[in-house]
Amino acid sequence: MAAVAVGVAVAASPAAAQSRGRAPAAAPVPYVPPRGAWERRSPAAVGMDSAKLAEAVAFAVSKESRTPRDLLLNHFQTFGREPLGDPIGPLPPRGGATGVIVRRGYVVATWGTPDAPETTNSVTKSFLSTVVGLAVDDGLIANVHDTVAHAMPPIERARPNGTGYARDWPGDDRMLRPFDTPHNRTLTWDHLLRQVSDWEGTLWGKPEWADRPAQNIATEVGRARKAPGSVYEYNDTRVNVLALAVLQLWRRPLPEVLRERVMDPIGASPTWRWYGYDPSWIVLDGREVQSVSGGGHWGGGMVISAWDLARFGLLTQRRGVWGTRRILSDAWVTQALTPTPAQPTYGYMNWFLNTDRAYLAAAPAQAFVHVGAGNNFVYVDPVNDVVAVVRWMDSTPSLNGFVERLLAAVTAK
């Protein structure tokens, strides 16, 4: 009976303390890794089975992508076959299968070369939407449902315009006016973030119709636009339009904003880089500034290590809080995790949602994934307190198989 009595007393102590006028003890701050270090714990210490965890890692290694590690060669075999598909940004070669698994903030497994900065393709979009989120949090964007056009000046280009179908439009040889058509003037920040804008035009020599083109391109060129919000279309030209637009609000390079507001505070390494394209330079307040890309479709995008991706994943799992510091507002994270009506498994780019467990059957519905081609996955699971970076895996079905094995290793909440 004494043991039971002690247990009851411990469970009731916060309320008892409050009734006696003493505030209950504050909840401990979850562990976050300091810059340049990350505490590693045994699987058993964080409620995981080591043998089953090893099975998950072995599965990830066995599913390495079969595409060339020479990403320039890979480009010519894939996106480079599209109309106007020539690469216009850096495409550094990749390494082999790589990953980091974190539970309760602590590292429990790594494989491959997690220190190596490599392209992460469209996971870049999650960094771009984060910079947009910071603009909302700071009041640079009053409301995501405001039209983008009302905040856009004419944009002076710093590189020559293209010719033919590669000629940037709307705009002219000197100035870009990316929202200066009847349809584009109706588009909001939310439409661009959710990839439901149907923006029309050409940017940095890449027409929107040339990205993952229809079988009959003639049906796409000059067609009537769809109502904003009605149709989801994954499209990198439109993502790059968003990057150019938010650059006008920050009035300084987006990598600087990301470094100061996110990457330095979460202790990221100094090795990540966010690249744009050869022609994506504008004149801004008297200096040349590169407008970065939202992915590696034509080269460019984020080049970053698995360690730094894991830090970013942990930040998003904890809803924008790092230790005692709030970096992104909870309201912004909620918006990023709100399903898009036209595509319920998509939130804000590139937060892929598990609505109705349609994206990953093995994962809880609350899990989400930052996804880039190649494939690069940052699996974020707030239910099981797990973040897993899995790089160069062959397919999303393989990710589901990995997650199934990973969660089978969880023995305690």
C-alpha cells in the first residue's frame, strides 16, 4: 500500500502545490543540439529496439536510387529532355544512400555521408516557404490571401533577356513584370504557396508550360487560365516566381534572411548554400542580387548536409520552436500543415501531408514529409517524436517501407 500511496502523491503533486500557493515546476525544455555537436543515445535509451532500427537502416541502404550519381548526366536523362530543358544552375554530383534518425531530439542512427553538402532538390521549397512565413510573421505580408501584384514593383533585370519561347514574359528586355496580366493580377501568396496559381508566363528562360509538359504542348501554349485555387500543378517556374516576389519584400538575398533567421539560430553548419540560375540576377537597390531557385529542376537550389536537414526537420516537428526560442510562428506552421483543397496531401510547399494516411500508409496522419527529387526525404513525425532524413532513396513506396520498419522499432512513447 505504501508504494501505491507514493505513486498517487507524486501524480497529484503539481495540483497540490498549486492549492498551497506554489506554482508547479515548469516542463523541461526539450533537448536541441548545440552548434557543431549532436548528442547520440542508444536506441534503448529513447524507447527504440536496436535490432529493428538496424533493419530500417539496412532497408534504406538497399533502396538507394539507381539513377546516376553524376547529376548533370541524370539531368540530361530526365528534365533535360523537356522543351527548353537545358541546365542553367549548378548540379554537383551526389554521394550514396545517406541518412540520420533522431528520436526525442537525440541521434540514434546515421549511415552514408551525413556531413556531405549535396543538392536536396525540391526540399528547397520548404526553405523558400519558410522565408515567406518569416515575411508574414514580420508583417511584410499582411495576409497570405492578399494579391501578390499589389506589392510588386517593375523589376530591373541584370542579365540579357532570352529569345523566342525562352524570352521572359510578362515584361520586356529591361524590366520584368511577372504579375502584369489579367490572370496573374488575381493571384495571392496562398495560391503560389499551394501550387494552385496557374500563373502564366516565362521566367529565367523557362515557360511554365515547359515544366513537366503535356503530351501535346500546343494545347498548353496560350490556353485559357484556370481559376486560381481550382487545380494543383507542381511547377518549378511558378515556384521561382514566388522566390522572385518575396525577394522584393525582403530587399536582400533570401539566403541571407534564411541564415540569420533560421539556420544560424538552429546551429546549422556553414557548408549549406542556396543557389539560383545563371540568368536569375536582378538590380535591387543599386546592387546585383541573385534570385534563388525553389529546387534543382534546372540546377541550383539548396546544397546541404543531412545533419542540417535533420536540424530543419526537428524545427518543423517542434512547430517552429528551438529550445526556448520561437523562430517560426505557430500560426504559420498551422497554415503550412493545412491541406490544400485541390490536393489534400499538400500543404505549403514543400510540406507533403499524410491526410487520411494517403501519402504514407505506415505513418500516423499527423506525420509530414519535406520531399525533393532523387529522392530526398525529411520525414517528420510529431506523434512518435521522430525525424528521419533519408537521401537518395528510389521511390515514395520505398519510403513507406522504411517508415513501417522505423516505427516498428519504437517501443515506448
